[in-house]
Amino acid sequence: MHGRVKVKSTAQQEEEKRKERERKLKIYVAARDACFSKRKDGILDDEALNLSQQLLSSNPDFATLWNFRREILMHQETVKDEDEVQKLYEAELSFLESCLKVNPKSYGSWHHRSWVSARLPRPDWARELSLCDRCLNLDDRNFHCWDYRRMVVKMSKVPVTQELQFTDRLISSNFSNYSSWHYRSTLLPLLHPQSPESPSLSNGSPAASPPPSPTNQSHRVCEEQLLKEYELVQNAFFTDPNDQSAWFYYRWLLGRAQRDEMISCVYVSREDGRVAVAFSRPVNVLTNGLLLLLDGQPQKVQWRSFHPQFKHSPVWICDLPPGLISDITNEHDLSVHWCEKHTHKDWTLHTGRSESWCRDSATGQELFKSELSVEKTSVLQSELQSCQQLQELEQLNKWCLLTIILLMRALDPLGYEKETLTYFQTLKEVDVMRSAYYSDLCSKFMIENTILKMEYAEVRVFSIANKNLTNLCHLDQLLLVTHINLSSNQLRRLPPQFAMLQCLQVLEAEDNCIETLEGVYQLPELEEVLLKNNKISSLAVLQQLASCPKLKRLDLRGNPVTQTADVEPQLSKLLPSVTDLLL
């Protein structure tokens, strides 16, 4: 037995580990309590700095201690000269590097480093940039480091071209580096902005939208650079078709431009003395100011959102004093001024007309599809063919299928409508877990197409029956619609945004799965509501209809609510204006 190492039993090892943990915990708790005591007493000395350093070295995510440490450092600034402060903060940066080795994704460490770098009398930005390079080489998806890098680049005024070359290096070494693709999307609009007079060509999608920039508020990229980016990203997804990073970036390249904030439509009803103003985006006119002038005279009116749920709304409504414009034998000049954007709409209420409207000159086509040059059309057509070839090889690749759909939307949404529906069906079969998302996206595209057809026909009837719709969108584009047909779809609700249809007279929504009517709210012109074969189960759901003063006809056949005891007298009491009730 001599010469053999005695092996401790498992029980002995566990007991020793327990005692060691208890010893370390006592030291940690004592140091923590000492820090808290010093902070409470306002003692900001070197000992407090050392105590907090001991604690943060082992636990760099202790936010309260970082706050205490900043208080100590700010106090030290007041009692030291510039050179001493420089050395103090340089030592702090070295300490932070040790913390980042413990946890490279520590919120507190990166935030504190940003704070220290901003207060350093003579910062060494090249050193900080080098640190970012090292950290991103270890983990190219460390978004804390990416945030810090953006701060360093901004403070040190690193050229955008240099940063774009940095993304080139990272992407070429790893096509799966989503952070680099995203960073690239923030740099391109700065380096290759679209000229103001050029047509809208690109805009970031929600997944990759660049942050606001004072030099390029539109985030649009010039066409020449866009065409080069298509080639770059195509190389990426042909190399690894199943990696999502390049596909997401491709979606950003294909994204359509957001419209500028503006008044897109103004509607006036002489009979009701009502004015409705539609904007290209949701706004709050209560804070930003909307002025109504009648025959050159400002009118004191109260603007309200189309639904009380929305403080920022694309549609705002006001009532004029009774009788002010009701006489259709008189002609009036109206003007709406939006103070925030210094824009306005002027038009004349001609004699003999009970209603009038003034619309933005932009067509529906420009709403849902960017204007394409001949060169870009040719490139996108080639891209579509390439993706279709890839899809033949990778038939179960959801990213490829979705991109084909987006390319068809960019090229010709109406011309490719049938093919788009076929690809959506395949996509839902390939990616069953996200079939609901694809159904909603398909519904969005079908609604856009229907709006385009309505615009071309110059009618106020919106019919989209039997299209398997699962949701409603773009309702702000339907302010002037008088008749809407949503029958034979898969809708479960009429959302609050439905209340934007201020001219609606007839609502057909038979053979759906509608359970709630949130959006049928204060529709001043609504006369008929046809809800046969839905899933409305209580009278409380129908309470919304009581806010529609002209409602005369209501069809509820085939709804569970019709089985309620004494339903007819209760409905007569709830909706006294309804004279034609079908149960």
C-alpha cells in the first residue's frame, strides 16, 4: 500500500467544496455589505473602489456596484488633475478587460466601458477599436460589442468606407454573421445615399431597419450600389441556402420605401358637417397641430382619433358647427394645414355635392411597390430566375420560397398573383409551424392587390371575398370606401382599425369566424351589416353597433347569439335604429 496516493471519497470531496463555497460567500457578503455601508454614508474613497473591484471581478453583472463605482470615479475627478484622471480611467479600462474575460456579454461591463471612454481626457480610440476587433473575432454575434463599436466609430469619426470594408472581411469569412449584415445595412445609406430626385428603391424591413441618421433620413440606397449588393448576397445564400442571415439581408434590399409623412386624403360630408383627414403614417395631431380653414377663416374644432384606443392615428376626425356647410347650393373653400410638416391640402366644396374629398396624387402602385428602372427590373428578373433554379435544387428551403414571393411582389404584384398564391401554399406545407404567419402575410398581399384593382377601376367598392383572409390590414387606405365585401374568409375579428372606414355604408362579412366587432365603432354612414354564419355568441359583442346612428339592417343568422333567450326584444332595445333584423 505504500507509495499510493490516497483518493478521497466523494462525500469528503463534496464536503470540502461546500466549506470552500461558504468561505467565499462570507467574504463576498462582507465586501458587499461594506460597499453598501460606504455608499449609504457617502464615503467615496479608494477602499470603496477596491472593494467594488473585488466584487465585480467575480460578478461583473452587479449593476448597483457599477453605479456606486461611477459615483466614486466622478468624485475622484474633482480632487485629481487631468493626468491623474487619465491614469485612473486607463486603469479602469484594464480592469474592465478582465471583467469581459469573465463574461464577454456583460451588460454592466460594456455600459461602464462606454461611460469611461466618454469621460477619458485623452481617449485612445484605436485601442478601443482593436479591442472590438478581438472580441468580435471570438464571437461575431456579441451585440454588446457591436453597440460599443458603433459608439467608438462615432466618437472617433472612423470613415464609413473603413467600416464597410470591415463588414466585407467578416462576411467573407462567415456568411452566417447576421450582425455584420445588419451593420452593413446601416452603413450603405450613409455611403451610397439615393439622391432626392431619384425614385424610391429601398428601405429596411423591420428585421433590419437602420437607426435614424441625421445625414440620411430616408435610409435609401442608390440603385447602382443596390445592384452590386444583390450579387454579394446571392453568393452567400447559394453557398449556404439554409442560413437565414443572407436571406434577411436580401429582404432588406427588396424592401420598399416608406412614404414621407404627409396628408394623403381629406374627406368632407356636408350633411353631417364632418371632416376626416388621413395621413400616410400614424400621427398625433393633438400635440403636432392640425388647422382647418373655411373660406380663409380658421375654425375652432376638436380633433379626435377614429378610435379612442389610438393616440397616434392615421385618420383624424372633427365636426364643424351645425349648418356651417350643409347648404349644398353654396360653394366653400377648405384648407387643412398640418403644422408639424408645414404641409396642407386645399380644395373647393362645389355646389350640388353633399360630399367631397381631396386625395394625394400617389397611386396605389406607389404605396405597395417601388418604382423600378429598366436596369433594376432586368436584375430583379434575373434574381427571380436564379432563386427559382435554387428552389428546384432545394425544394424544402423556406427562405428561398419566401424570397421568390418577395421578388414577384417587387416586380409585378398583380401579374404574379396566381403564382404567388401557389408558392404560399407550398411554403405553408414546407414550414408548417409558421403557416399562420404565412397566411397573414398572404392576406396582406391580397389586400394590397385588391386596393390596386380598386384604384385602377376608380370605384369605392372593396370586394375581397373567398380569399382565405386571416387578418385585415391597410385599412387606412379605405377611408372613401362605401361598400366592403369580406365574405367567405377566415377572419376572427374586425379590428379597431376598421373604424377608419368613415364612409362605409354596407358591410358584408358572411361565412367567416368573426367573434368580436371592435372596429364597427362610430361609423357614421353604416346602414347594413351582414354577419350570417359567424361565431358571435353574446349580445355584449353587438354593443359596438349601437354607436352607428344610421344602422337599419342587421343579419345575424347562423350565429350562436341567436340561440339566446329573448334575443329579439333585447336586440330591439340595444339597437333601436335597426328596422330589418334577420335572426
